[in-house]
Amino acid sequence: MKKRSLAAIMMASAMMLALMGCGSSTSETTTETTPETTAEQTTESSANTEDADISTENDPLPEVFMTKAEPTFEYNGKTFSFTDDANTVVEGIKSVAKTVDEADNSGDAGNSYDFDKDADGLGLTIATSVNGEKTTIDLMAVTGSGFKTEKGITIGSKMEDVRAAYGDPYEIDKFDNGELEIFSCEGFNMSFNIENGKVTSIVYSNPDFRG
């Protein structure tokens, strides 16, 4: 199983909050689990305390905390996969969206792209990096319309719709105007920023993303 880093998830989430102008969180991050999850976690902790310490960057995230979800998403009517080669995804999005800004960084830093940004700066942002011969997407932040997860969650979806589609989040980070719900999936992470009970932004991030 691929290794997951909670620090990477939180870094991506912090970047999303910055994009939304929500500022710092005002309460401790909490983990919500079902009774079944709690029982399994307790058993694993008793068997091996070191394995239960999921906050260590180099530890793999136990399957019990994983959310079943596909990395595919729809943008402006066309389907893409977050885990595909970044150049392929970006070129595909360019065919259905307006490129507002494109920063060409040198070396392994990769590029960043802004699509369909309106007067309020809402739209789609993608940041990439070069890993050997492959270019990957590190971060994809959605604040505008036209985007839909593989389970139909969009900007404006209700919090209960997110829970119905993906279950309980791995982490909940509460802040002044709402909360950030973080889900760890196979090969990628998802974060939903929720204000007044509705999704205001969505972030997909690479588990190896370090910011």
C-alpha cells in the first residue's frame, strides 16, 4: 500500500483555506470514527503501538481510515483522472476551459495553471511537478462551477451529500466560518471546505505532496 502523509494533506488543506481567505483554524483538528472503526483501531493499537501512530510521515495509513473513491472528475462536461499524467490532464482541460494564467517554473518545480477564473478569483487551479520522466499533479483546487467529483459532489453541494457519498472524513478541521473535511483515498486525497452547510471549495492533492 502506498504511504500517506497527514502533513501533506494538511498542507494542501491550508493552501485551500488560503485560496478561500478563511485564515487559520481556531480549534483542534479532530478525527471522527464509527464504532466499528474505533474497535478496529483499538485492536490494532493493542497489537502494535508503533503501527497505530498514524501521524508519523513515513507510516502507511491503515486501510480502516481510507475512503473508497475514484480519482476521476468531470470538468465542463469532460472526464479526467487526477492521477493521470499532468500534461495530459492540463491539455485536456485547456480544450474545455479558458486559461487565465500559466506559470512555467524551471526544473522539478513544475507549472501552475489557473482556469476559468472570474472577477472574484473563483475557478480551477492546478499545480504540477516533475518526477523523473513523469509530470504529476500535486494540487488541484476548485472554487468555481463546472467541476464534479466522480460521485457528483460540486461547489454548492450540501455537507450531508458529501457524507452520503464518502462517509465520515478522516479529519475535520474547524475554523471560524465552517469546517474542512479531509478524506484519504487510494492514490490521492480530497478536502472539502464547508461553510454554512455547503461546499465552497474542493481540493485534490498528491499523497507525496510536501508544499
